[in-house]
Amino acid sequence: MKIGFIGGGVMAEAIMKGILDVSLVKPENLFVSDLDSQRLEYLNKTLNVFGVESNIEVVNKSDIVILAIKPQNIKEVMIELKGNSILDKTFLSIVAGVKTEILQEGLGVDSIIRVMPNTPAQIKKGMTVWTSSKSVPSVTLSFSKKILGVLGEELYVEDEDLIDMSTALSGSGPAYMFLFMDALINAGINIGMSKEMSVKLVRQTLLGSIELAIGSEFEPTKLKEMVTSPGGTTEAALAKLEEGGFSDLVSEAVCSAFERAKFLGGKK
């Protein structure tokens, strides 16, 4: 298989690197286009991936074309590509919010794979949720599963609505984690701890907590109870968080991201 990338950003780079690390394809079978010539030069220098002059050239050279551009740029790319002998191609889109039917109509092709990865894919610890149109060939579907598997965990779903939900939960999720980390670090500093110490404690605490949750037979609610002693420090902290509506606020934030994903998907 030959794989093309329209857009050479961070997520595209993560996919390229993962593919090459497991020798899924050779560098000479990867092609990428990007408006930033310096970005293309960087990808060629670091991954030995071929930068090409146009999006159409990427499509012509590839069996699977990965759309790794911003949602606001998808319309112009679809207009550019439609009608340029691309009917036999499969397009794998990581463009947030843009539904399969919009891609099919805009590109004039039936074979679409829609994917929602997240940024931990850069270290092969990502969570990728994906779906496909019925016209994607089984061999292409199988190969795409291998591509996405190099990013970490992958989950195929039949219901495309789950992609927008995943965008709100796991796609945007790392930012929620980083915000919480930042808040904890600043809290440590506010009570008199050095920034260096606070950063170290927060990073390891979150890492350990996540690994404990993954390896435990108990759900997070039970694990929280196991840490919380009646009348103790943890109970006091949790009470303050709930007093501020922490759980409701998280739910509202995810709902807001979900609504935005649906809004983006409604654009043509």
C-alpha cells in the first residue's frame, strides 16, 4: 500500500512515524503535501518522507489518502480534488466534525474512513475511535486498522455519531487532563511548594493514578472511596470540588465540545 497525507502537521507526523517504526510501509511509499514548505523539508529530513507539490499529486501516488487538515480548510481541499480521477481511492479523515456523507459528497467518492485520534498518539499511547463507509474494501479496512494500531489503542464503531462523542471525550480529553495538571501544580505553589517540586509530585501522582486505574479490578468511584477516609484531608478536598460543581462542570464541558463537533460537521 502507498499512503498519502494531505497536511503534514503533528498528528500526521505521529502516524508517519508509527507506520515507519513498525515497517508497515517503506518511506518511499509515503507522500505528503503541506502549504508550509519548511514543514515538508522537516518531514523529509527526519522521516525521509517525500514532500510533493500538490494535493492532487498526493492522491495520484497513493492508495489511501489521509486528510490531516483543519476543519476550516476541508471545503477548499474537497473542491480542489473532486473530479480528478480519485474514484478508486480511499480517504481516511482525521478532520474533526466532518461527517462521512459530507466527505463523500465533497470528494465525489464512496470509500471513506473517519477517524478521531488524540495527541498521546505521538508517544503511541493514543486512543483512536474510527468508522467507515460500507464501500471501503476489506483489504483496505484491514490495513487501516494496522495504521491506527500504531498510535495506541483503537476502537472501531458502527455508529458514526460515536465519533463526534469521542471527539468531545477522548479527542479533546488530553487538554482537560493538562488543565487539571496545571491547576494542581499552581495549587501546590499557592500553599508554599516550589514549582519544581509541585510539577514532580503532580506528574507522578497522575501517572501512578492512571496506571492504578488501568490495572485495577475496581472502577474509579471505588478507587476514590479507597483513598478517602472519613473526616480526612481527601474528603475535605473532594467536598470543596463538589461544592464548586466539579462533576457537573466536567459534564457540561464535554457536552459543549460535543455540540461544537456537531456544529463543525454541519458545515459543507
